[in-house]
Amino acid sequence: MPTRARERLLDTAEELFYAQGVRAVGVEQILTASKVGRASFYRHFASKDDLVVAVLERRDLRWREWLAERVAALGGGPLAVFDALAERFVRADFRGCAFINTMVEAADPGSPAHRVAADHKSRVAGYVESLLTAAGRDDATALAWQLVMLMDGAIVTALRERSAVPAQRARVIAAALLN
């Protein structure tokens, strides 16, 4: 069934891209790991670049759903984003932010993959802004981007330190901004 082949391609590519990087993974590796034939691949995606965009678009939805669920479970306030990140940072498969990683690899801001990754960051900022607005902040827009910067910094630092501590540090800074 074509839909299953598309899902296998997306699942496999997402896993490989996150673990190894977009540039390091070739179509042959994706085909072998997904057990999908070349013709089927090209029925679903015109190129690897199209697959990368589809993977990022799907990951964006899933990641933001995960964040909203975890934030709600952790109390629903703006600082809960850092608690959610702390949980993610201690996972064995944590490799940083797929969107930051993609922007580094697809350095051309005009490339489709770079644009999708940048759009993800804008949507995350919009979500954080909604949390801040719900908390009664009249400076929610500007403050949301400051918190996203702290989130991104914590993600990159956690990749280096391999612990939840960067999320905890970022949370302290965010709390000071909220006072």
C-alpha cells in the first residue's frame, strides 16, 4: 500500500536524519533501512530535499504537540517549557534540535529545509507567546522570543553537557525575566 511506504520512508528518514544528520544520510541508506523500493520513493518524493521538507513538517507538528502535552501536564505555565525540555535532554536518543541541526546543515536561508526549520521556531515562539498571554503578560510577543532564545541555548548546551541542567539554568533566567 503506497501510504505505508510513504510512512516507512518518513519514519526511517526522520530517525536517520536526527541520528546522523541530513547530509550524512543518502537515499540508498533510507531505501535499505525502510525496505522501500526506489520507484516507490520517487512516487512519493521528487528528491531527497522534498523528503527532508516532509520529515521536518511532520516533526514540527509532532514536536509542538509533545511540547503542549508536556507543558499542560507540568502545570501549564510558561516556565513549564523548560521542565519539558529537561525531560527530553536526559533521553538516550537526544541529539539536540532537529530544526537547529537542519539550519546548520542547510545554511542557505532560502532553501526549503531551512525555511521549514525557521518556521518551526516561529511557531514555537507563537506557542510560548500564547502561554505568556494566558499568564497575563502584556509583553508576551517580545518575551516569547527571549524565552525561545533560552530554549535554543539550553538545547545546544544540553547536547554538549548531556544532562538536564541547561534546562534548569534556562528556567532560572526565564523566571527572572518574568519577574
